[in-house]
Amino acid sequence: MTGAAAASAQWQMTGSCPDVIRVDTPIGKTLYLDVVPEEYGVCGVIKDAGDDPDVTHGSKITVKVDIREEKGEISFVGGDGIGTVTREGLKLPEGEPAINPVPRKMATEALRKIIGDRAAVVNVSIPGGEELAKKTFNPRLGIKGGLSVLGTTGIVRPMSEEAMKDSLLVELDMYARQGHKAILFVLGTTGENALKDYYGNFRCILQVSNYIGFMIEEAVERGFTHILIGGFVGKLVKVASGSMNTHSHVADGRIETICTHAALHGAPKETIQKIYDCLTTKSAMKVVEEESLGGIWEDMAQKASYYCEKTAHEMARVGVIFLDGNNQILAQSSNTKEVLDAVLEPGEEKNE
């Protein structure tokens, strides 16, 4: 956005559209961006997300700067494909275009070097942004009608995991600013829908993917006191072994954890061997059912809750719910009812 804005202003001030525009980022890195000229005074740049799996990679950001004769502020409006903030808790007030403070500051500083103290209105567009926004977190954040212009460094870092965490923290921060102290963490949409169907409406819900430990720590830091975690047993069994990132490249140990709890329930060596030879949690679940060892799931949910509360430094109650392959409640930790009372919307009826 900053590059397109600077190019637009330079074109109008000098009468010539630059082929390349320089952008100084907040982290001290200088970028040189190719400029795509549109009609007079309208300039575009193509977003390069590098190795990051960003849905806006390759999108064109176009800007027209309306430069005024009088002295004054630089303001921003959202054009085609830019979303509008419709909920409290974000860094921008309701009704504002979803252009975050750091990009605004960068563009303002770049424009001041070109137009001095004159007032200006920066009109930002991302053609096709409304459709692309459906693939982002924006609908959950209450940003309607298009994409957000985000950024804290001025560049896309080629680390998809860090970008994902940053996106999750935007949503968590929004809930914290709204005054929430209780939250439901789910691993994905399927688990979210299953828990809402079973229990009703929750005060706030956040899909945390694999980053359970990270998000617990961040939630506690923001003052959350009750956290409910729900998801497929195949993922959450890892948490029962103390693994707080459930991605397969970080940790596994699912079958070994099930074997341990089966042994603690008195399963014979032959049964433990059958479980150990399973290649998936689903096949291990079948053995557990055949051998009437279903009580192990409650024990593992309890252990998962224990590790989660340790991660929270005992500053939050963390309940855990295991869902089976049919999105039914398989097991839950003993503190789940207490946490549910805090996390559910008032008046919701809980299934027992």
C-alpha cells in the first residue's frame, strides 16, 4: 500500500509515474517495488508473499491519493475489495476501513516526504478482495466486504507458522478488548460445529489449529481465566502426553500414549501389543472398544487438562473435551462443567 500511495503522489507532483518506488520499512529494510500505472494518478503494486501461503499473494493493491491544496491530515478510505470494521475490539473503530495503524503510519510518512504538510485522502483498493476475504479470518473478526491491510514490519515474513500465530493473536486480542475472560479453543471448523451443536452458543470461539500451548500462554497473559479445548481425540491425545503443539512435524506419540493408559487400566500385554501395532488413532480406538477399555479416554482427557493448566501456570482453569470420529463427545476432563459455565453464553442449556 505504501509503495502505491507514494507512486500516486509522486506522479501527481512531478507529472511522471515512477517505474520503481522506494519504501522504507519499520524494521529498517528498504524495498524497491515495481509500479503498475493505471489511469492518471492511480498506481498499483503486486503483493509478493514469498514462501508464505497467503491468499493475497499476487494480488494488486491500487491507490489514488487525492492531494489537497490546504494543510491538514492524511486520511484513508477503503475502495473496492477493502473490508470495513464492524465489531469492537480491533485496533480500529467500527466503520473504519480495515487498514491497520502500521500501514497507515508507513504511508503517511512516505507521503509527507512528497507532499509536505498538505492534506490528502488515500483511497486504497484490492480488486477481487471481497471474494478473497472469504478465505481469511476476516469474517470471524467482523471485517465485512473485503480484505484487511495488515502488517507490523512492512514486509511478509517467509514463515507461515509465525504468520498464522499473528493472525490468531489478532482475534484473541479482539476478544480480550471486548472484556472476555472465558473462551473456547477448537482445532478446526468441524470441532467448532460439533461443540456448538452439542452445547449451544459460546461467548467466544477461536480456532487455534495446532498451537494449543502457545495460545494458552497468550490467553493467560491477556487475562483469560477459563479455557475450554475441544477437538478430535487423534490430535488431543498428543496433549495428554504433554505435547502442546499437535502438528505432526513437532510431535506424535499418540499410540504410545494410548498404550500407556491401557496398561494402567490393566490391559494384558497382548492387547497393548495390538494397540501398539495400530497405524492410526482410529484403529487403536477400535481395539480399545473391543477390549472394553473405554475408561482410558477419560483418564487421557484429565491428563491433557493437567498439562494445559501447567502451561497456563495454574492461572486459568482449562477443560478438555475429546471428540470421536463421528463428532460425538468421547471423553472430558472432570473440570469441564465448571469451565462450560464460564464459556457458554448465559441461558444456554448444557447437555449432560
